[in-house]
Amino acid sequence: MLKRLSVTTIVCHIAFNYCFSSENYNLLIQDTLDLTKISFAISDSSLLTSILSVPSDTFSSTSYTRLKGITTFRGGPYRDRASIGRISKRPDSLVIKWSAKTAPQGEWGGGAGWTGQPSVVQWPNELRTKMNIDPKFSDSLFVEVIAASLDGNVYFLDLETGTPSRKPIKINNPIKGSVSIDPRGFPILYVGQGIANKKIFGFRIFSLIDQQLLHFLDGNDPFSIRNWAAFDGSPLINAANDVMYLGGENGLLYCVKLNTRYDSLTGKANIAPQELRLRYKVNDDHKVGIENSVAAYGNKIFFADNHGYILAIDLSTLKPLWVIHNYDDTDASLIIQPEAGIPYLYTGSEVDKQGKMGFSYLKKINGLTGATVWEKKYPCLTVLGDHPVNGGMLATPIIGKMNSSGKVIFNLARYKELNKGLLVALNQTTGEVLYEVSLPNYSWSSPVDIYDEEGNMFIFLADSKGYVMLLDGENGTMIYKKKIAELFEASPVVFDNKIIIPSRPNKIFCLEIR
């Protein structure tokens, strides 16, 4: 896995230029891999009948959640939206509405790291009144922010004021990933952890009625090949067959039959999970791990791993459709944009296995066949050693919508120089460059697209020096930029005109778009 910045090194950067040539990397693996040379295994065939009952239209971006809000990393199965609502007009500034402090926790501090996106939800009255939310938040317009922290806590805050809406859930291990709320409207929270910290290590499911632990999924799994039990990705929940899909850094794809029981009268939620795991191995590689959040379209699921393998799995058979290679570690979540019934994937690699210098490869992929539609490469750097800090693409891209349909926007770290970054907009059809924005500081944080009432796109971005930015999504023009923190790695979420983004080492910010 990538070891993230410790508190003692978060502001230490090296200024140095590298010269790039095609000899700086060695491509040893063909793009599309022969499935007969890849081994696949499942842990328990007796569970197949209940888990494989997947309708062909299971996963849809528009109908994934019954709740008003952003319930998982980048909003749903396409991983393509982290904002809800629109702003009234073209923005010109950002104002800090509130900030909340987290507790410090050893080497990793507090706040949130990569990916660190909060969830935000406006609970239905009939559900909110059954939860252990502070009674003073009885207004039907109450919106709750749920944010996991590197300090080992999950925080619950009022969107309007930043006041705690209930006590935090203490996990006692640093959490690097993004929480998920059950999209079916059930009061269930899903939380992975990123660092062992001498405690039990894995993935947890909690009741949001009383915050009690419902299930612990141990990442130290004897069925896995890789001995690393972290879960940075956010799961997807299939309402049709009551199955949770989750990738682990131990290299397993988990398909968990939850057997959910929820009584809407009492608010009681219980689960009795049955875990089926899919294991794969490529070229005798024993160290593959999945850090990104799995994406899905219909009855197909897609993910990438830390060796750059990108896989498509048919959920009706749990068999692979195709496997390709994108040259290097791919931690950013894949995004999906359907065109004429074909799910097209957009992805990009880091510079990690290539060494101190290499290329970030950006791709558009046909999700049915694995064929590469177009590919672009950008020179990026990485810092190796005891505290590696990778370059390339760690941020999940933006798919343009409304007036910006046809654009895909990538955020690259350590572009050409160690401290710098690049925001690039490409034509979805051809891969042609539409515009580029040079960034003086690199960013791991995923940019988020925001729209006004006329359908114009604006981009919010935060960087590694603590700056927050607003850009015009049409041409990349910088509208607003200001330093408000030490470092941002976490990805933001937007509810109407409010942006919620945690920082390092110890704050969660709510910014109001003006």
C-alpha cells in the first residue's frame, strides 16, 4: 500500500527537476491479458446461489440511493458525483462557515487523509427520530455530516453549525478511506480502516440507531494472498440481492450477503453476514491489493489494484470478463460514463513501480470488452523511501455534466516537478486536450464539479499546501484561491452551496460558496 504522509513530514517537499524520456520506464506486460493465464478462486461455492441473483439493471447512478445526500465515495456506483443541489449563480469566493477539530493520534495525527470523503445526508423524519441524534436537532431540514478521521474516530456533525450531532464512534485505528451509509434508507454505516495501530484490523458495520457494532470483517484473511488487512475503499450495496461489494488491500473482492433485517416501526437494524471472497493472481504476483472504491454498471463491477491491473467481473457468474494492465499502481477509483448502453471507464495510473520518474497513463476503456479507446501519458515524479509520496493520478476524475457534457477532467500530482500539479480537461470521445491548468502545488484530493441553475460547471479543488480553489469548468480559469489549512489530501463533498472537506492535521472545514 502507499504509506501516507506522517504529521512530521506533511509540509516537507523537495524542489527538483527531472528530465523525462521513454527510457525511464519499462513496459513488461501487454495491455489486455489472457484470462487463461490468470488464476481465480472463490472462498465458498455454497453461497453462490444467494449472491448471484443479480438483475441485469442492478446498479444505476440515478436510482442507487433513497436518501437525499452523498452516501458513499463519489455518490454511487459510477463514482461520478460528489455534489448534490445547485448554486444560484456564478461563484466568486469561498467563506469558512465553520471548522471542527479532531483529536491528534500519534504519527498520523487527526483530520483526514486520502481519500477521506465525508458522507452527508438529510434523514427522513421517521428515521431521524429513532436515531441517537441530539434532540436539539429536531428540525426536518437537519442535515448530518459523517466524517471518518485519522485519529480513529467517526464524527457526526450538524451541516449548518458544525456542532456535534452525536458522540463519535471510536475505532481506535486511523481511518484513511471514506465512510458509506446504506443507500436503501436503512440506518447502517460502513467503515474501513487504513492502519493497524496494534488493534484489530479490518472493516466494520455499525447501527446508526445506537452506534453499536453489527459486524466486524477481519482483513487478516487466510484465503487472501497478501498480508495487509486495510480497507480504504467504500463499498456498494445492492438493494436487489442484499449484497455488499467491497475491495480489500489483502487483494480480495468481498461479496457479502448481509441478510439485513430492519423494522421501520422500532428502528431496529440487524444483519447476519455471509462472506464470499473472490481471489485472483496474475503472473504469480502475491502482493496485489485494492485501495479504490469498486465501481459498477448493471450487473458488472470494476476495480483496479496497486499493480495496475484493472478487472471487470460479471456479478451474475462471479467470473472475470477481462483484465488489462495500466502500467503502474492505480488507486484512484474508476469512473463510469455510459454511452449508448456501453459503460465506458476513465482511469489513470500513479508513478510508483516505475521508480522516481515515469508517466501517469490516462485511459478511456470500453467496459464490455476491456479495449482501450484512447490513452494519454503525462510525465510525473514520486518520492520513494520510508515515507513514499507518490505522483501521478491519485484523485478520482470528474465527468462533465449539463453544459460541460463531453469533458473528463483529471488531477495529476507531481507533474514534471515534485511540488507541482496539473489539472487537465480532455474530450471524452477523442482524448483531445481541451485545456490545462498548471498548479504550483500538487493535489491528491479529488476535484468536485458544482453546477449553477443554468447548468454551468465550476470546479472546487484543494491542494497539498492547504489552498482551496474555484475554477471555471468551461475553460479552467481560476476564479478564487486562498490558503486555509496546512494540507489537504481528503476529497470534498458538496451539499447545495456548502463544501465539506477535512484537512490534515486536525480539522474538518465547511466552506460556503458565495
